[in-house]
Amino acid sequence: MSKMSIQERKRIKQRQLMIRKMTRIGIISAFVILLGVFLVRGVILPLMGRSGNSSTKSEEVAYGEINEDGSTTYEMDKGDMAERIPIFSDNDTAKAVDLTPGWHDNSYGRWYRNPDGTFYANGFQEIDGAQYSFDGDGYVQTGWVTKGVNDYYFNEDGSYNPDKKKPMLALTFDDGPGQYTMELLECLEANGAHATFFMLGELVGSYEDEVRKMVEIGCELGNHSYDHSDMTTLSLDAVYKQFSDTDQNLINACGQAATVARAPYGNGNAEIYETVGKPFFMWSLDTMDWSLLDADADYNSVMNGDLTDGTIILMHDIHQPSVQAALRIIPDLVAQGYKLVTVSEMAEAKGVDLQNTCYVDFWQSTLDAGQVPGYTGQSGPLSSGSSDSSSDAGSDELSSGSEATSDSGSEDELYSDDGSGSEDELYSGDESGSEEEPFDIVTEEYYEDTGDLGEY
């Protein structure tokens, strides 16, 4: 091989080495530039914006209100607003591929990227005039989403559907706890349902496990006096002792007192409510289970009764037929789309700040009429504020009551189980009461807009 050929081959080799070296430098430089852009846009700027705007990032919206033309301005509770999350963890690598702002889809779902490189997570967010709910990983949620005591329905594209609602019912049980209460609690737990138990102080010590179970599964402790005496026949000091002794027994059993109360026979007045210092509750659907003592009849009294959204149902967990009926009622109501809540959960969902007075129902018609003390006119984030008492729970079988049965402006309609009772039919529904004892019920201020209470 000639000397010239050898030199030519050396030049070609050197040129190839130089090309490879420059290629490596170019690749490394491009990687460094991309990494820098990613760090700046995906981590540094979002963190700076997050710390600098943490006090204002949720100021876009607050609560919903109805406009003069009947349309609704949808607004959100700041506590439920989505967070702006920077992309910097291994879990976010699927979102780091595309830096383009706007909607994106990947194998995990649909998500939204902001111009500053952040994405929304853990809450609600309005985007382009529609409301969306993002999970903890920043992906849009669909179907039913629960936030606190409220349920919201989001369409397949993730947008909020204000027309679909879960109507709420409050199951309440009086005069226990008793030997059938634990089975009832297990049924409530299995169906994700809550109830309020108005208990007698003299029985609490014998069923402390049941009381602790109530707290454990999210049910509400109610005070029904110590021994079921008629509070209107006692001095206020004696009334106070009846309820304070019961609270003490509850504290001994589970560490907390009752949050709400119910007067035996429904007999109460403003002085009693203030003396006890708790919200008192009547009912809008009386099953008369104490009188029927028949599981089938008890079941029908609920399932064929007025199940308007906001109804408070009266039952008794000391009777075996009542509990046997409840074991069928609870899963059937849940299957039909109802949400079973405590009375305090219902008040919160309906925008009612509970006062030391008496409540009968939380029907929208009653709220709109101004007959529910403490009603703020707000019913939670994403609320449409509609006064229509009907609710779409995704089932044709779901009854939300008619306008007639929801109208609480008439005294004769307030306490019957179907909204059509007469004064002769207004009995307490308590097994210890007699038909000669009509309700001595709520305070005059509760009906300050409805006129004279008459003999009630």
C-alpha cells in the first residue's frame, strides 16, 4: 500500500471520529437544553407561581347563585377547588411528554395542562365554561363524585351535569339502643348509609358497643331524653337533667355527647329547645311502625310514602319488625338512587346552619318558603340552586314527590306521612304515645311566615 493511500485512510478515519464526536456533543447539548426547559417550565415556575399565588389561586369562584332571569351562575366552594400541581415526580412522567397547554389523553385518562406547565388535581375546576372534577393524580373523573356530604354527576367527557342529583333521605330511629340495633348498624355500614339514632339515656349503658359502632360508621348520636318522659310536664331544670344525664352516658360509652335531640312524643317548645341547647328534630314521614309491628307493613309505609328529597323518616330500632323492615328498606332505597344521611349531614347539604329550634323536613319547597331556620340559600359547591323538588337519581322508579305533597305552607300537611293528613291524624307516632295526644311540636318562630299555629 502506497504512502498516499495510508494518509488518505487516516484522514477519512479522523473525519469519521470528528463526526461522531460532534454528534455526541449535539445530542448531549439538546438533552441539556430540553432538561433545562422541563425544569424551568415544569418545576421552577410552577413552584414559584404556587408559592406566590397560593392565597389567590382559588379566587376564581365561590358559591352558586340564581340570576334574575332564572339562569344559574355556577360557582364553587373554595375548599373544593383543584390544586395546580407541578410536574416533577415519577408518577407524572406520562404528563411530561407533551408540553402543549390544553387537554391531553393518555393511557391513564384525560387531563389538562396549564400554560405554566402545571396540571389540575384534587378538586373542581371551571375550564372553558364547564365544571370538571380532577382526582389526586390529575385525571378527570366521570360518573358520581362525592365531596363531603354532596354527590355530583360528571358526564363521559368529564363535564358536570347539574340535572342529575341524588335525593337525600334521613332515616331516624327512636327509643333505643336495643337488642336489634347492631344488626341494623351492620346493614347501614354494608350499604354505605348513615342514620340518626335518638337514644334513651337509661338504655345507653346496656348497649355501649352499639353506640361505639354508630360513631365508627358515621351515624349520628341523638338524645331522646333519659326515660321518655313528656318534657312539657317537667320543670326546665328537670328537662335539662333528662338530656344532660343522657349525654353523660353517651360520653361514658363512646367519648362524645349527642349532637341533636328529639323530644319524646314530639312534645317540645322554644324554652325546652333553648334549655337543652341542641337542634331538635321532628319528622315528615311517620311509618307508625310502633303501632303496625309488621315488617311488610313497615316496609310499605316507607317505600310507598312521600320520599321527597329532604324527608326525615321516623322509625324505632327497639322493635324487631321495624329493624327487619329497615334491613330491606336501606338497600332498596340505595339501589333506587337515594342517599341516606344523618339529619346534620342533610342540613349541611341543604345549606342550613342548625339552630336551637325544631326542624321537620328539608324539602326545597320548605326552604324556599323561608320556613327552615338557619337556611343560607346555599346548598354546596356546584349547586344549581334550583327550587324544583324533583330529582334525577338515574332511575325511573325514583319518586321525588309532587308539588302538592312538598308544600309545607299548610299546617295540616306538615306532619302527615303523605302530606294530606288532617288535625285528627296528627299524632306523635311514638309507641309510648296515645292517639289522644296530638303533637305539641315546634316553635312559633318556625312558622312565623305561615300564620297562627292555632291549638298547636
